[in-house]
Amino acid sequence: MKTNFRYAVSMAALCAMISLAPVVSSAPAFAAESGMISRVEVQGTERIDPATVLSYMTVKPGDSYTQESLSESTKAIYGTGLFADVNIQPQGGVLVVKVVENPLINQIAFEGNDELKDEELMAEVASRPRNVLARNTVLSDVERLQEVYRRQGRFSVAIEPKVIRLDQNRVNLVFEVAEGPKSEIRGVKFVGNSEFSDDSLREVIASKESRWYRFLSTSDSYDGDRLAYDQELLRRFYLREGYVDFRVVSAVAELTPDKESFFVTFTVEEGERYKVGNVSVDATALKGADPKKLESEVAFKSGDWYNADDLQDSVEKMTDTLGDMQYAFVAVSPDVQRHEDTHTVDVVYRMANTPKVYVERIDIKGNVRTQDKVIRREFELAEGDAFNKTKIAKAEQDLKDLDFFENVKVRPVQGSAPDQSVVQVDVEEKSTGEISLGAGFSTTDGPLADFGIRERNFLGKGQDLSFSTAISGRKSEFDLSFTEPYFLDRDLSAGVDAFHTTRDLQSESSYDQKRTGGALRLGFPLSSHLRETVKYRLENNRIENVDADASRFIRDQEGTRMTSAMSQRLVYDTRDSTMFPTRGLIGWFDTEVAGLGGDAQYVSGKLGANAYFPIAKEWILSGLVEGGAIEGWGDETVRINERYSLGGNNLRGFSTSGIGPRDLTSDDALGGNMFYRGSAELSFPVGLPEELGVRGHAFTDFGSLWSVDDDGASIVDEQSVRAAGGLGVSWRSPFGPIRLDYSEPYVKEDYDEVEKFRFSFGTHF
């Protein structure tokens, strides 16, 4: 903040105003005196009662005084911190005590601080308005403020306290702050490492060397706490590689003379690399526990290189396995014996004696808005059931997946008896209402914007209510949706949808499409990874604004068509993440029957799967296959707005609706009744720091689209395969995901429409 004070006194003046040290300024006046005190007279007090001064003195009227006793009284008065000077002089039988009071702080202000607010700095200082100004306290405040800035990486910070004199022995205290730039890490070096290069070890630690591309990161700013964490990261890394004797000898950070950067040096002793010797499991203390089953959880075997992470993983897996056997509070302790002569490590996993446990009750804390039943229904356990660690862990993950809570912690605690456990659920609620605005661009739809409002925990019942709209150069969409995740208090997801969509398809097929309708849906699990959803959809679909030069097969279909359809979707999902999967499989099987009223009569089906395989660190291979068919029944044929299309997002290298049946007289795409497609993609790092979120992609897509119900000499309808390969780069930017792909078709037909570059960008704010 900026103050309006006109007269400021520097630190030198501050030192002159308040005491430098507890010095007895009057000692020479009574150095050789002694006698009896008849009266004590206090002079110089303004705010402080003279009786207060007398209460701190060690000599009283009627006492005899000596040099030592007067010195003790002087120090006692000075030690209160209330006075800048204390002078005691005996005059006959009268002891005259002259004091100079320290000034009173009227106001505290900060100037020059931009990175930290006044409130943050004020919370760090001990000086307070209406308190006495004390030099030692002010100096401590300066040191504390400097430490706060240093923790932010600003080691060149300069803080100067100044005082402004007021009347009635009052002052304003001002801390003038010159924050300076952040002190960056100019270089990181390692001494004593022979098995791993400096570059390899730099990837392990959290502190990073300053680079231009780390402008969004703070890892290249020096932090003493981070340096201590780096030592632990190095220790864990070497233990993972089998270097049991490894230690960090020193970690030194040298500040450059200009105080703007650091050079960090780690001195290490790697030691020898150890292998695993004998491995055994001692479960004799647990009645009924199967050692063979526990041995299967050991992550390494004799002869492997020792890995501390595998050791801990084995402990966690054994604990989980025993938890599923009702041993809720069992302790698995690895006994590690190191043999320096053979460079081997023997490991014995020991289990302490503990009884089997049952669930006494489930306690829920922290939910103010969310109803208890919303939390309890995520548990497959109930009071009185046998304790099961896997089910408790699954409940915790399911509660986190609800995204209703900032933090979720589910842990078993000892119940009223050794064989009883209380499952304690601690949650911290967060806002579940969302208002989003979005902007972006895609090659398919052009510039786009969207608005949405959503409540994911409506009335605290876990219900999902949302409205969204999206407008782009070629499409507008409005959607209203409501979902009850536990319909009839069962694991049934029931929902209703309403939508209105318009699309500009002039460039592909010379017409505009307008869809208005709604749907009812019901979803339920068939297993832990398999889920079924059934849906009824009623939709009014209109083809309009057909170009005069459009294909006659499109002109013949102009108008409105009502669709009444039942569909089902079966999904099998084992992916480790729905947003950025690295392993697992998602498969789907969709069918739909239209003709339960309305004009459309058709049967359609799609079958597909997408799998992810980690082939090396940060290298992910994925493969997708999908095929589908649609066929009219009765007297109805499949219309263009019901057919499949390929190209664009689902077949890179070709434009939207770029392949498949086409009317050569108008060059309009007609869609197809049958299709298949596939894709293989390798995602890999590009050498930039992981925190930037930039990845490369190499891919190849293939597919085919064919079969229309219309016949004509001008229609080309071939089942030939099309394929394209390419490279891409993606960036998880702070503004949203960005991706650029370049692809080159290497198998195509002459009439296909290609698209070599695809760009997409989107964000929400």
C-alpha cells in the first residue's frame, strides 16, 4: 500500500528513538555510593503510572541500596520493554528514577509490496498498533518478512523499517519493501554419481534449472523446503534401483553475488547395487491365513534387483488381501537383512496377531448439504457385515468419482471390541453448481462458443440437472437434462433429456438439418466393469434449405420425419482414466430400433472397442476398431439424416463426410448404411518437460463406408478401404486442450475429399 505520511525516519533514527541495549546509563553516579532509601521519585512518565515503575524495582523505601541493587532495578525496569532509557540517581535519601518511555505505535503500513498483500504481511509481524514500539521486535519482524519472501524464492528482497513521529509520543511504523525478482536456479550439478548421469538425476528431483518454457511453473525458483524434498526423491530413486547403501552427503545452494540466482550441488555416495536373496512370508500369528496366497502378492523374487517400491507394494497388497480376509488392523512388517559380502538382501514379511473383524457401524462426518443416504449407497458393506478392505477402498473411490467433495477419507478405526471396526467417513464438501462459458475453434465446426449451467448434487440428493447451449459457425445446440443416479433407491440411473439442434451441412450435402426431441433413459450395472443403458427417443427431424443444385436423392427427402426409437448401449470399461487413459479397454455395443410409431422404420447396430497399452514410460499405444450397419424395415428406406458418415474426427486425412457414397452430378455426400473403421496411435513425449503437457502422436486411420437405398447412374458406392497416416502434437494448455494433426491419405478414391490439416482448440472459463 502507499501511505500519506510525509515525514519518515530511517532505521538509524529508529535506533536513536528506542533503546539499543539494556545499558544502565546512570551507573557512574552511584558507583561508590550506598545508603538508606527514604523515598523513591519517578520522573518522565507520560502514559505509564509511576506505581507501575515502582512495582518493577527490586529496592523499596526503607531498604538500603548498593550499586548492585540499583543495577538490578534498572535492568528490571528496562526489561519491561516500555522504556527507551532508564536512569536511577540517589540524591540524599531520595532515589530519583528518570525514564524515557518508548513511543506507542499508532499505525503499521507496508509500501512497495506487490506479490504479497498487506493482510498477509501483517499476519507475520509481532508489532501491533497501540503497542509499544520495541527495536528488537521490529528487527525480528524484518527478519520474519524476509523469510516469507525467501520462501517465495525472492532472496534479493530488502525491507527497511521507518518511523513517522506524531504528537503525544506516538509513531507510525512503515515497512518499505523492495521485493526484487525471484531467485532462479541457474544450474544443478551432482558430485559422486557414476551409475546415473546428471541429466537422469535432474529428471528425478523437483527443483529444475531455469528455462524460458517454465514461465508457468515455479519449480525453477529456489526453495529450501523443496531442496530437502529433492534429497528424499534421490534416496527413493536409488532405492528403487537397488542401491541400498545410497546416501546424500550434502546439498548446497550457493547464491550468486547479485542474489538473483542459485547454483545447487548435490554430493552423493551411490554404493553397491543389491539383489534380492531369500524371500519368505511368516503368517503363523494369523489363524486361517494362507501363506501361499500371501506369497503370490510379493512383487519380486530371489535374484531380482532390489526395489524399495516393490517392497512397499508387496506390503500394501498383502495388507489388502488380509483386509479381504477380515483382518482389518493387521500389521505387515518387512524384515530386511542386508548382506554386504554378497550384495544381497533377504526379506521376511511378518504379520502380527490380530482377530477377524466385523463392521460395527459406518460414521459419516463433514456432510452439511449432501444427504447421508447419498454417501451410504456407495458402500457395498453394511453394519454387521464381515470387514472387507477392497469394498471399503472401492467405496472411497466411488465417493471421489461423485465429484461432490473436495476431500474424501474412508478409514477403519477400532470399534468397541477387538473384533469390531467402525468405518469412519470424513468428507469435505465443495460447490457442485457450475456456470461455464466456452470458446474455441475446430476444423469441423469453425469458431464456437458455449454456455452451460449445471447442478451435480441437486438438493443434496446426488441428482444431476443441467442446461447447455453451443453455437458455432455451422451448428447450434440446446440441451436440457436431468438424471437421478439412484432411481427407486437402487443402482439405477434414470434420466430425461430434451434437445434442439440445427446443423449447416451445405458444404457436404447441400442441406440444413434441424432436430428437436427428447429421450428417457435407464442405466444399470451388470458387473463392476459392465454397464447397460436403455433409452427411448422421440425426435422431429427436418431437412430444409436444400440447394437447387443438390442431388435429387436429397431433394426427394426434403421435409419433416418423426422418429420413435428404442435403443440400448452396453459398455465394458477397465480404463485407468476417462480423460487421459494410459491402460485398459473400453468396449461398446449399441443397437436401436425405430418404428414404434413415427415415420422412421429401421434397425441399427454398432460394435467397437478401444484399448490402451503402455509400452514404455510415457509411451502409450492405443488401438480402435468399430463397425456398424443400419437397415430399413417395412416399406421405409433409410434416409440421409439416419445414415452413418465417415471423415473428419472419425477418419483423419479426409474431410467431414469425405468418403462413402456420393452423387457425382452435385458432388453431394449421401452417407452410408454400413461402415467400419479402425485406428492405431502412438502417443509419446517430445523431449519437453512433462509439466508442459506437450505430447506427440503418430497415427494411421482406415475405414470404409458404403450402401445406400437409392439407385442411380450418377451415384458411386464402393466398399473399398480408405486409409491415411500422419503426425500430430497436442498441448494441455492453461487455456484448454489444443491439438494439431497432419495426415496424408495413402489409400483413397478419386472422388473422396481429403483434409490434411486438422486443428482444434477449446476452453472453459
